[in-house]
Amino acid sequence: MTQLEIDKWAQGKPPLLAILSQHSASFVDDLHEILSYAIKQEQIPKFPEADPKQWLRLYRKHRHLEKCALTALQELGGNFGTFIVGFYSGIQSFRKTQTLTEDQAPKAPTLEQQTKAQALWQEAYKVSLADLETDLKNHHIHIQGVKEKTKELCLNQEFLFIFKVLLPCLLLYNTTPLKLLRQARLGNRKAIENLVRLDKMILADHGIMRQTQRLLHRNKHKHESVVAVPYRDTPKFELSRKTTIYLLAGLISQMAKELNHKLTAPQIRALFDAIAHDRSNGEQIIDSDLPPSHEAFYKAIQRYRSLFANLSPTRT
């Protein structure tokens, strides 16, 4: 059997990082499909009408949304989702240990324990690679079912909020909806404009209502430009497959950083090329959606990595 390019790419890298990176890079088309469906804000069959009170509360329910997102990721992502959820949970547990005292902190593993762990990870990598190979060969069959499965999972307000408000807010404004809401409540005109364009229901928020009334009373034309015009607009977000690659490249870079193993931009680029090669049975040498400039790809990775690095619960 011919060795996969993604397997060659993984040589010399920690098995966990290889697993997460390979599955992330292979998820580009599925994620693009999911985000395209959500950002268009199409009516989802059987979806209940959003209740303004519950909807507005979601701006503050970070942990609740986080739980919903992880559950959905597992359902949509299959083994990829399971790996990501496991990785995320592991990182959260690791971070908690950093607050422990020296006596409470777990002891460093022995050499024997490290050897056993490495053997287990190597075995996990083999299983993951076999599963990924099957997925790459049956990619077109798999992606056709994504949209219907997404519809089923989107039949709740939480999941809709994640894709209509949370992700677009991160991608467009590099901040969380709650932080943007706080700026808008303080009278920041740009924040109000961005928020209204992103989420029309935010006008039901008492703080936003107060600020928009002030604009109307002080200057009708200012109210028109800051509130009325954005209300008629949709988010200025051009979703492309390239954008989705950048998003996942940033995720891969951040995961590598969390695992204390740096991945350079050329290495991440090589992974997407390897996925394209294996998916096309060698007919495609590179991923044609990657930018020709290495510098452009590097800058995109830095930008999107910051989304994941800065995404943390905001205490209220």
C-alpha cells in the first residue's frame, strides 16, 4: 500500500499533534459547507422562533454555549470532533493544574509511564490514519450528508446563536459578542453599527435601546447611519474556502503552541497540500486555494490563531 502524504507529513511530530492537525486540515470542505449554510441565515425547517429574552441571555452564557458547541462538534465532526473535544478537555484540565500548589500538583510521569504513553499514542495514530484514509476516499459521499445533519443539530437557539452571532463576530470583529455588546452599551458608535448589522434582535436589549434613543433624539441623521442602515444590511462577510483554510490553519497553529511543538507556516501549508494530494489520489499536488505568497499565508495564520488564543470565558 502506498504511503499517504499526510503520513509522511506526520513523521517526527508528536502523535497527538499529528492526529489533531490531520483531521483539522481534512475538515475544510465540511466546515465551509456548515458555515455557508449558517451565515446565509436561511430559514431552517421546523426551527422554533427565537424568543428575544432567551436569545439575549445567550450573550452571557459562555459556558452553556461552549457545551453546546462541543456536543455539536462531536456529532458533526465524527472522529475529528471527538479528538478536538478530547484535546480541549485535556487542555482545560491541564490549565486547572497550573493553579494548584506544589504539593497538590500531579507528579511527573516516570520513564516507564512515558514509554507506555508513547506506545499508546502511536497506536492511536495508526487507528486515526486508517479512519482518515477511509474518509478521504469517500469524501464526496460524506459531504452530501453534512447539510441535512446540520439542519437536525440546528434545531435549537443555542446552536443557531453560535453560527449566526458568535463565529461571525469572531471572524469579522476579532472579539466576542459579549465584549462587542458592552462597547455598544457604552455608546461606541462603531460597536453599535457592527452589532446591529450582525444581530437584529439586539435592538431589544435595554442598553442598546437607550443608546439608539439618544442617537435619535440628538441627531436623526446619526441614528439613520448608525442604526437604520446597518439594520437593512447583512454582515459584510465573504466566506470562501480560502477563509476556511485560514481559520483551520490558525487552529492548527494554536494547538501546536498548546502542545509546545511549533509548526511553521510552510509546515502547515504542506499539510493542506498533502490532504489535497491524498484526496485526489495524486492528481492534485497542492491545494489551489492556498495563497501563492508564503508571507500572506503566515500573516493569515497569525490573525486567525489569535481568535483561538483569545477566546476565553468573560467573567461577568
